[in-house]
Amino acid sequence: MTTKNDALAKWVDEVASRTKPDNIVWCDGSDAEFDRMVDQMLDSGTLTRLNEETNPNCYLHRSDPSDVARVEHLTYVCSKDKEDAGPNNNWMDPDEAHKKVDDLFAGCMQGRTMYVIPYCMGPIDSPLSRNGVEITDSPYVVANMKIMARIGAPALERIEREGTFVKGLHSTGDLDPEKRFIMHFPEELYIKSIGSGYGGNALLGKKCHALRIASWQARTEGWLAEHMLIVGLESPQGETHYIACAFPSACGKTNLAMLIPPEQYKGWKVTTVGDDICWLHLRDDGRLWAINPESGYFGVVPGTNEWSNKNAYDTLKSDAIFTNVGVTENNEPWWEEKDDGKEPAIDWKGNPYDAEVGPAAHPNSRFTVPAKNNPVYSPMADNPDGVPISAVVFGGRRKDLAPLVYEAKDWAHGVLVGASCASEMTAAAIGGAGQIRRDPMAMKPFCGYNFADYFAHWLSFEGKSDKLPKIFHVNWFRRDQDGKFLWPGFGENMRVLAWIVERCGGQRDARETPIGFLPNVEDIDTDGIDVSSETMQALLSVDPAKWEQEMLAIGEYFSEFGDRMPQALLAELDKMSSALQSKAA
Ligand code: GTP
Ligand code: SPV
Ligand code: MN
């Protein structure tokens, strides 16, 4: 196979002459091709087959122990002008960056096969979807891309019809962390990634294209590319609301997207449109419409069990590629809090399990699985028009301060709520786990341009429509003095989502505070959960003195962006600070 698109043919030739592969394979995206990749990886030891009875069609991949998460310190946005990348990104001059990685790509595919993967992010027949081509020397990437995106012949056809595509060049190189770089050239719609096989660094359609490059394109074209799940909530009255939630990495998106409601909410039907990325477009009807550009889930394994997230647990029983989990004596995948009564025998590094040495599964071990395996998969995920969004929800891991839920006063205030998000860092990226950092809209690692411009772009939607979604903030992670979570989380989060949906429908009162609208304690149903009314008070309390401190910290953070920061956002911050001061006085 080759292509009618000259630019693509030329680029493939150019890459081949630099990287010197033994041969070139154009991926057609067929199941037979997937099976060939798997067989080849079973032969080479890159994959092992898991227990066929308990986990049909499931495989285990053990990565290099130095290559288990995203590497934010090695990820760059190489815009022509450094200011366009902003203080939120590492920046390198594009010429220098090309030279640096091109030297590493030279001859790197000798003895290997080069795969050309045409892909489409989003439903293949949607005008909102975007094309890309990833060139890689990793069969693991080919197999995972087949799960995560619409790849192969239909995508190539789309590229040949439309002419445009994002270029992504990837090689695992020699996995030397010193020679690992994830470079983005937004003006050229080009990504170059070398030295890592880990999801976010290597499956270039995902964070590199669908967030960093897409956010840049979205700004120029008037839409939004966001780190958000999309979940459908159908009320017992048959009314469906779709909500989009931005939580930082490993802060609960996949879980919320697949939630199983508690007993008294059984009349509600919850369906998953997406679990990680959301592209939002304002339509003529004045509503924001969303598509999920992906077709699979690349999810956090530890903590997934029958009780926390049965839908995810069932989803990954078959057809899943596990990366860096442990295995039991009889070769079943095993991870911390799997809670299936079994014991691990071998840890994620392939050594006999020893609790003294560390966990059986790496804390950022992942599953890759087709979205259609999800028992609550929403067919709307394939709708070329997407789904209309009723509410946007921001959130994070805050053991203190942020209440369980609050609602922004209007769009501009909501943009401030998103822009001032902070969260404890997790194992999804190398370094800093547990520390609190500012993570605006959960996009700190993923916004492909200056956050000041990004906030201005968000603000620009105000006034364009009177049907914009309401904006909320949630925090499932408040803790007591002993470090115990105050809120049970997981399926019980439905209790909060119900309040959000009812606020959207104008069916609920709320109490106005300086930070926004909060539910009254009795407005969150606690029937059937062990949460006292004192705990609810604590979860729904706003401490003006602590919030005033927070306002100062937010102001300080915003000052990093200098004059580029939109005045309207600073004005919102002033407004909120004054409201808090008058409350404290
Ligand atoms: P990325 O794929 O990295 O973007 O993560 P994500 O946002 O999809 O997070 P995910 O749903 O995979 O959850 C990450 C971790 O948080 C898992 O270990 C979950 O068990 C845990 N978690 C998810 N939801 C909740 C919750 O409501 N409460 C508590 N306490 N933990 C949760
Ligand atoms: C995240 O870290 O937010 C993920 C996993 O969803 S990765 O695709 O590696 O970025
Ligand atoms: Mn994510």
C-alpha cells in the first residue's frame, strides 16, 4: 500500500531515509493486522498471554522500568515565538529542537520495521474529527493505536480526500532517558517523540495530537480541545444531560465516566461517551457540542475493582492490553486493590512478588481496551454531530479547602474557577507525586500554547450564546485529620451529579457564597451511605480565611503570565477576593 497524497508519500520517504528501517508497513487497521502484531510481540517477548479462561484475549506488557509514565520535563512546545508556548510549557527553538531529535532519529530504525499508521481522531464521518499519521517502529504502538483510534484504510481515505493531517514521528530509540524527548511543532502540525514507549509519550494521537496540537488549532479556529470525560445522564423522567468534566491525570475521569449509580438512583441511566479527551464546538443552536476523539480507554489499573468501578472491571476482562501489572500463580493479571481474594506471584518488573520491595502493579500501570467493551458505552460516541453539553465540571485532588461541589456564578467566573484549579500530583507523570500544583482546567501538561491566551480563548465564548453550559467544581478527595476520605466517591458521586443536573434544569435551590453556589446540606442525598450530617457540613463548608489565602496564591500564579493575562480574568479574581473579604470582615 502507498498513498495518493503526495505530501504524505514524500514525508514517509524522508523519514525512511533518515531512520533507515529494514522495511516499511502501511497499516490497514484490520483485525488480522492486529493479530499479526500480537503474534510478533508474543514471539519477541514484548507481550505475554494472560490466562485465557479468566481473561480471554488479554496480554501483559512489561515496559522498561524507567519508562512508566509521561515525562513532562522532557516534553516541549516548539513554537516560533517562545511567548506563544508560555510559562506553562518547556520551550525550545524549532530549528534547534528539530536538529536535536533528528540526530537521535538518524538510523534509529535499522533492523526494525517502520509502521505508517493513518488515523482519525473522532468518528470517521464527523466534520469535527481530525486526521493524523503516526510513523513508529513499535508494534506495541500499532496495537494500542488500533484500540485507541480509528486507524488504517478509512482514515487514509479521509486524508486523501481532505489533504490535511498531523504528522507524528515516533521511535522507541534505545529507551535511554537521556535521549528521550517529546517535541511539538504546532505551526507545522508536527510531533516528534523519541526514547519512550509509554502511552502519553508514544500513542501520538492522544495527548500530543488531540490535546497539545489540537488545543492550538482549536484556538485559531474557535473551538476547544480539553482533558475531559463526557458522560450521559438520563433522568428517570427520560431527559438526558451530557456533562464534560476536566480532572487532572489519575483524578477520576475514567471512573466518573463509567459510574454505576447507587440503589435509590437506579432510575437514572449513565452512559460513557468519553473518558479522557473532549473536543467542544459552539453550534448555531447556541450550545456547545462535544465529541470524544478516541475509540478506546488507556486507563489507570490500580484501584479498579468490582465495587469501585464494576463497569471498568468488566470492560477489561477481555481484549485488554495490560502494561506493568503483576500476575498471580495461574497467570491472571493482578493489581493493588483488585480485591478478588487472590495473591500476586510476580510483580510488574517480572520478579517474584515481595511486599517489602514494592507494589505488585506499578501505581501508573494501565489497561488499553476498546471503548465498545464498556457495558455502558454510549452509541452517541459514534455520532458525527457529537452530544450537547449541559454542564462543564472542573475538579482536582484537594485534601482541604475545595468543597465537595460548587457552581460558578456565570461563564467568566467559571473560567476563573477552571483557571485556578490546583491538584495533588499523581503517578501519571514522573516526579512530584503528592505535591499540590496549579493545574488550570486539568490542562497544565497538555495545553499547547500560552495559558494566558488559553484563558482569553475560554473567556471569548461569553456573550456568544445564552445557552452555554453551567460551570461547576467538584472535589471527591477531601480528607479528615487521619487522612481518611470524607466522601465515599465512585458510584456515590452520582448524588452530586444529580444535584448538578437538577441545577442545570433549574429544579434546585442553592446557597450563595463568595466562591459560588453551594448545595444546602440536605440537598445532597445521603441515604444509604455512612456520611454524617457533620461530615456533610465539613464537605460543604467554605472557610473565608483559607480562601483568602488561596486567592493570593492564585494571584501570584497568574502574575507569572504578565501582561498577556486577560484583564477580565484578573477582574473576576478581584471580585471574588472582595466578596471573601467582606464575608470575613
Ligand atoms: P488519567 O487516565 O490519568 O487521565 O486518569 P483519570 O482521571 O481517568 O483517573 P481514574 O478514573 O483512572 O482514577 C485514578 C485513581 O483515582 C484510581 O486509582 C481510582 O481508583 C481513584 N478514584 C477515582 N474516582 C475516585 C473517587 O471518587 N474517590 C476516590 N477516593 N478515589 C477515586
Ligand atoms: C494522563 O496521564 O492524563 C493519561 C494517560 O490519560 S496518558 O495518555 O499517558 O497521558
Ligand atoms: Mn488523562
